Amino acid sequence: MLSSQFIMSLLSNKTITSLTFLLTGIPGLEVFHTWISVPFCFLYAIAISGNSMILFIIITNQSLHEPMYYLLSMLSATDMYLSLSTLPTTLGVLCLNIQEIGWNACLSQMFFIHSLTIMESSVLLAMAFDRYIAICNPLRYVNILTPTRIIQIGLMIVARGILFMIPLFMLLKQLSFYRDNILSHSHCYHSDMIKCSCSNIRVNSIYGLLGVLSTFGLDAPLIGVSYVLIIHSVLSIASPEERYKAFSTCISHIIVVAIFYIPLIGLSVVHRWGKKAPPFVHTTMSDAFLLLPPEVNPVIDSVRTKQIHKAIIKVFLKKCYRN
């Protein structure tokens, strides 16, 4: 109750609630937005239905109630909500040419996009820790990653994403904006919003950079260290079959990490140092970062994870049998 009142108080600044921003589709291809919306609709459908299916499979199958699959369900939930947070404005711009978005709506979308991406990075780190314990210290796996510990990790992941955003709310409230505020994307980013301000944005930029370094900049090296330790442990295994089995359990996670961090790094580089790059480059990198992980992750999980693959086949076989 208190948290909702706090958020509403942050949103209810009368000097800025009347502000509007103009979202941008794909620069130079405005004439083809209707056609471009077709593959976007398809990608969103895959992302939402795929992650919903993974969640359903894990929740309804007792055999999948293990730490690894709990973390996988957290990743699917994060991906699904991330897709839902960008879907209205992206398809609104492409399908209906609805470019205008109010201050509160833009601020809310920014909150969900940034907090959910931080949560996803945290989940990937937790999954790397899970693989490290499973391979390097398997005898203590059950004792370390208990159901209570997994719940604590989940709460910490959510708290980390939300607490990072509260100062952004407060800092954005202090800014003044021009009347015409044209954003570079079909959704609201913090770095994109503050460029529209006519105030000094030095503090906002510094906090944003420190936030990136303390979240993604911390998670990525820790994930790398965990896999260095895993590789060292696996190479000490004498049997080639055991090495292959150990590596195969990590391949899916490595692909998921790469799909998340490569577009993120590309988007950060473009935002910071690619000011002279064509506008469509910014848009393409942004869409790749927000669409690729939610779309590809459930495909990887359903193909590479045998237990989930078998559970999905059982669900479809039951439906076919009933029909």
C-alpha cells in the first residue's frame, strides 16, 4: 500500500503530467510500417505464448519443481512481462500510427523496461551460480539451493530491479522538458527521455552510467568467472563422456546469456558513442535487445532441455488424444 502511494506521488507532479512524448517507428520506412508490423506481431506472439507455455509446463509438472527449473520459470516470467511492456506502444506506432504517449505512461513503461532487464540479468547470474554448484559441488547442491533459498533469490532479484528505479523517478521529476519531445524509439528509455530535457542532465547521466556498471557491468563478469571455474572443473574430469554431459548442461545457458548481453552491449555502445550513426541503427539495436531474448529463450529451453521438451510433447499428445 505504501509502495503504491509512493509511486503515485512520484507520478503526480502537476508541472510535468501534461507533458507528452512522440514515439518513433523505423526511420525512413514509415510508409512500410503496416507491413513491418506483421513480423513484429508474429515475434510478440512467439515470445508471449512460448514463455507462457514454459511457465505452465514448470508449474504443472511436479518433476520439474527443482532449483534449475524455478530459475528458468523466473527467466520466462521476466521475458513475458518485458514483451508485454513494449507491445502496446510498438504495435501502436507500427499498426495504428499512434505516436503520442503521456508523461505517466512513458515513465511507467520506462520503469518496467529497465527494471525487468535488470531482473533478467540477475536471473542469468543466478542460473550461472546454479550451474556452478551443480557441476563443481554436486554433493552440496540440494543443501545449498533449497526451496527457501530460491525464494530468497527471487525476492532479491525483484527488489534489485525496483530499488534501482526509484532514484530515476526522483531525478526525472526534477527535470524540465521542451514542448516537442521526440523519442528515438517506439518505447521509452531513460537515456532517450533525458535527451529531451532542457535542464542539466549531468546527474541523471552519471546515475544511469553507475547503474549500468553496478548491474550489467557486475553481472556479466561474475557469469564469466563462474564459467571459467566450471570449465576448470570439467577439464579435470577424466571421462570424455562426463565432460560432454557436464558441458551440454551449460550450452543452453551460455546461448541465452549471449543473446541477452550482445544486443545490450551493442545498444549501450550506440547510445553512448554512436550519435553520428543513422537513426535506424538505434532502432534496430533496441528492437533486437527487447525482442530477441523473449522470443529465442523459450525455443532454446524447449529444444535443449530434455525434461521440458518431453513435458511439452506430453501436453500436445494429451490434447490430440482428447480431440
